[in-house]
Amino acid sequence: MFWAAYVPCEAQHRDAVQLTLEQIDVIRRFTEQYQPSLTLCTSAADIKAAHENHQMCSLIGVEGGHSLASSLAVLRTLYHVGVRYLTLTSTCNTPWADCSHADIPGKKPEHGGLTKFGKSIVKEMNRLGMIVDLSHVSVGTMRDALDVSKAPVIFSHSSAHALCNSTRNVPDATLRKLALNKGIIMVNFYSHFLTCKDESTVADAVAHINHIREIAGVDNVGLGAGYDGINFTPKGLEDVSSYPTLFAELIGTGKWSTEDLKKLAGLNFLRVFQDVERVRDEFRQAKVPPYEDVLTPRPKDLNCSSQDLF
């Protein structure tokens, strides 16, 4: 189970780093409070061990690149305190990446995807072994990240644009690139991303899962319901206790075997995590040094940092 250490976009250029660290502190203390039922996991091996010991993993992700304050040093520090995925943007652009709002009709992208510094963020994540998450980003940012990343990427909570044309969903062309990257899209169950309406059903969730399987393949789809952050869920799929209903519906389509469902339920994500760690190990073997890029010019508006003192 990934906990998303999320802070509002309004914290960008202010105290986003501090607030993110405080969120991580809460996650770690909560995990400690409920051990051994919960256990902190920072690797694929940890996940396997927890499963064998009938424990639930607490994994940490950060939702939104604004939590970095455009600093590769902060990115490295987040990895050292246990963060294993970063969503490149939340619902706001960063100084180095466009979010999905850039794809809203009438809107214009600020960067056209990832800037040079944004590409260095992705490269450093590869070097560290941190998973690149492309939910919330623009199509241009998806394209650039997939072009740059040497490791598989994830969409932690997105659905199929072909079935609901929300800018938060993933177009078929990107799904095909994702398959080549060997990444995974974890289907979101927010009704507005399934039907573009307040109402949806289990059948709508199944339709998105099957569409992604058809376009990207059975090895590239997972579940990323997003229950902690949505207020309109499919009827009959209101929480994880209804997953057996979802799996029964999938079996009923005649397309899903037991082995396929295991992949959907978690093995696909585990494989991605292992591949990310493999790429990290290759970087280490090649003695690739940390990326030292600095964002220039740094944002001035609303910037509460002390950068001008140095």
C-alpha cells in the first residue's frame, strides 16, 4: 500500500518541502504505531517478505514535483527517507514540467512538456531507483518522460482517455509507448475519469481495464483506485472490499485467467519496481554520478526562499 505524501500546490515556492517531510513523518510514525501488522517497505524484496509474513506494506510516494522546490538534492533526500515514487506534477505546473491542465481546451502549455531540468529529474530518479509517476502530467510531459526514462514508469491513478476524454486520462498513443517502456497504468475508479460524469458502475471500470489491456497489454495494467482522494465511485465498487466483484466481472468477460488477475492485482507493479531497481543497479555498476543540474533562472514570483543570499 502506497501512502501519498501530498501537499497543496499553493505551497509551491513556499514551504512545500517542509510540509512534505512532515507528511512523511506522519506516515512513518503511523506505520511504527501499527507494527507488526504494518511494516515499512522500500524495495521489491521488502514487499515479497511482507506478503510471506502476512503483513501489509507501507510504501511512501510523493504526489507532486512542487515538493522538490526544483532541487535535485531534495529529490535525493526524499529517497533516503523512504520515498519510492514521485508524481512529476500534481494539479499545477512546476518550473520544469507541465501538468494535465495544459491539455484543457483553450489552455496553453507553459513548457511544452519537460524542460531540460525536468529531464534531469527523471534521469536522477532512474539513478536513485525511484519510480517515475506520470499521473497528473500533460501529454507532452508523458511523451518526454517516456523518451528519457531508462526504467519503466507508472501512471499511479489514471484511466483511458479513449473512453472518457478527461485530461487526467491517458491517450491510446501514450498507452502504446507505455507498453514499449514496460511500464504500467493503474486504473483510477473516480467516476469523472470513467464516464466523465458523477455516476459510474463496475462495468465502466471493467471497460477501462479491458481497453488498456487491449492497447497496452495484460502486463501493463493494474489497479490504482484512488479511494483516498475521490468522492464519486462506481456503484458496487465503493471500496477495496468490493474487489472480488470486480474480479468476477473481469472473469465473466472471458478474457481474464487467474494468472492474469494476479498480474492486475499487484504482480505487474512488483515487476515494474524490480525493473526500476535493476536500472538503478546498472547505474551504480557504471558509476554514474549524481546529476548536479540547477534550475536557472529560478522563479521569483511568490518565492520565499533565501537563494539570493548565496
